[in-house]
Amino acid sequence: MALSPLILFLIFVVFFLVLLFIGWPIAFSMGTAAVVAYLFSGGSLWGNFAILTYNAMFNYNLLALPIFVLMGYLLIYGGSTDKLYNGITPLMERLTGGLIYSNIVANVILGACCGSTIAATSAMSTVAIPELSKRGYKKSISYGSLASGGCLSALIPPSVGMILFCSITTVSLGSLFIAGIVPGLILAAFFILVSYFWVILDPSVVPPKSEKEKAITEDFFFAFKNLWALILLIAIILGVIYFGFGTPTEAGCFGVVGAIVLSVANRKLTWEMLSKSLLLTCKVSGGLLLIIAMASTYGFALTALGLRDFLLSALEVLPGPPVIQMHIIFLFLFILGMFMDSAGIIMVMTPILLPFAVKLGFHPVWFGIFLMLSVQFGNITPPVGVTLFAVQSISGDSIKEIARGCLPYWLSFLFSVIVLILFPSLATLLNF
């Protein structure tokens, strides 16, 4: 007797959640749950398992994943992160709470070089936390700006999350990269606005504004001297993609070469640094590629068992017009992000939610940006907020204290999502 789609869906969800909460990696939880659900249906996934996982890996877009991760680590350990923060700081110090703005602006620039949220947050926290502490900034606003600002790496290209999204869809990786620029800058602007009003409402969280003795032109020149090479590298990478001179993967290769050159210029290129960057690249990329491989079995099970159509029809009962429905989807993704990492959510929810968003009239590229923004909200929310743990690993303070500092920045994510849903053309603006 064939089981109904609802029963099969519940079997999948129960197995997936049980395995996840007993500590299994998300890749194995996803693959095992798909196989179990398929076996309960009377079929067998074993014959297709090797073919599915092989085909999932045979994707040109995935070449960009280890390349951009490697570029990020080379820049971080090659001294570019230090120069970036030190170059911006003199300019920002002219404002009250200037180092908080430095955290956000530096994360915008670092996000254009490093697609890993955890790596970017850890790198910036390593440089910024000692300076913030030394100059008398309160921990709440310091940690909140760093943990939240690290999320910009998921929106500003290159982004690991975008590569994962494109690996299981037909969306162009280059188009998605370009589409993330405007929403990423909007999110950064909201971070700055929240910081500005926080400082106005509670001046005690930052020290008094320093009286600068140097002329502003000197600070601009100092910033230019420290940042010109990094900004040129970003311009080359985005230019190669935007003007069609090469694919994102080829642009990433330019980025790796540029990162090595900058490391040499900073006198940081050593065998130890290079081997550390390569090892971390293998660890990060290997884990993500395993998730992609297991997600292929999950996608196959969804289609073969009729669960995709079942879930799509279930979503159609959501109340209100498309704008309200997408806000409900955002709320669901936010709650899911409290218990799963962003990579897992992207791989699990994309096959279900993308067809629904397209049916509502939204562009697939827009949905990719919406998903990146929505899952990052979970990164600053306990109990599985990865940027919270990244800041904790550097600061040594409690997750509770770091999470408290992130609370005001929730407004930034909320406002950004509302703007993106109300004005979807912002995500496709640069692609046309």
C-alpha cells in the first residue's frame, strides 16, 4: 500500500531532525533521511545514489567555490585584513563611534574578497576587538557590529551561499553575484543607521569623539595608500564578471593570483601561511561539497515521491497577496535559521521555495538574493548563530552577551527584507 505524500514528508522530516539533533553532520542527515523516505515508499535509492552524487559534483559553477574560499584566506592571512582596517580607521575616527562604522565599512570591502561569513567575521574580529577594547567601546555595540557586519560576505560577491544556490538551480552565477551588490550595500547602510541611532540614544556605548590633529586629506591619502591594491583587485574580479570577459570561476583565478601578489607585497607569504590557507580551503570546501552531493539525493527523493508538488500546493494556501506570502516565507526561514546553518537551509529549501516564488511572479535571481538575506538573519540568532560563535572564539565572552549586542541589528535585516520584497527590481537592477 502506497503511503500518502504527507506521511512520506513526515517520515523525511522526522528522520532528518532526529539525526540533526543527535549530532550528525547536516550532509549525512539530509542524505540518510532522503534514502529512508524513499525506502518507505517501496522504492530504492541505492542504485541511483552514486550517479546522483557524481552528477551533483560535475558542475562547472562549483569550481568557483574552493577558488574564492582560497582567495579569502590568502587575503586574511596575507596581511590585507590588517591594512584594510588600519586604513579605514583614521577616517572613521572623525565621527562619534567611528570604529563601529569602521567595522561595517571594512566588512563591505572584505565581503567583496571573502565569500565565507565565518572567515570574514573571525578575521575582522581578530583585528578590531583589541582596538575597540583599548579605546573604550562597550562590548555590546562592538560585538553586535562585528557579528552582523560579517553577514555581508553572504550578499556581496563572491559569496559561498550564492555558489551553493546556483549549483542546484539554473540561475547564472555571474548574474547572482552582480545582483547581490545593491542589496548588500542597502544592508550595510541599515547597519550604519542602526549604529548611528544607537549611539545617539545611548552615548555611553562609545567613547567621546577624538579631536583629530591631521588634515582630512592626510587621512584620505593614508586610506588610499592602504586600500588601493585591494580595491583594484575587487574591481578586476567584478569587472571580469560584469563585462563578460570571463566566468566567475576565471575571475576567482585572477583573485587568487592577486591575493598572492598582495601577500608578497605585505611580506606575509610563507610556506606556513600558504599551507594553512590551503588546508582551511580544503576543510571548508570539502564540507560544503559533501552537502551538495547529499542534497542531490534529497532533490531526487522530493521529485520521485511527489513531495515537491505536495509542498508547492501546501504553500499555495498561505494567506494574502504575494508580498505578504513572501514575508511569511521570510519568517519561516528566520525560525529555521535558529536551528540550521545557512548552507543547509539553502540546499534544503531552495528546491521547494524557488518554484513557489517563481509562480508568484518573482525572478529566480531575486529569490536567490532574498534567500541569502533571509538565512543570514539566523547567523546572528542563537542557538546556532555561526557569526556569534566566530566572535566568541576571538573575544572569549559569552554567547549571551554577543547575541544581546546583535539585537538592534535585527532591525537592519528586517528593513532590508521589507525593501527587497517591496522593490524587487533592486536585486536585478545591475543585470539589465
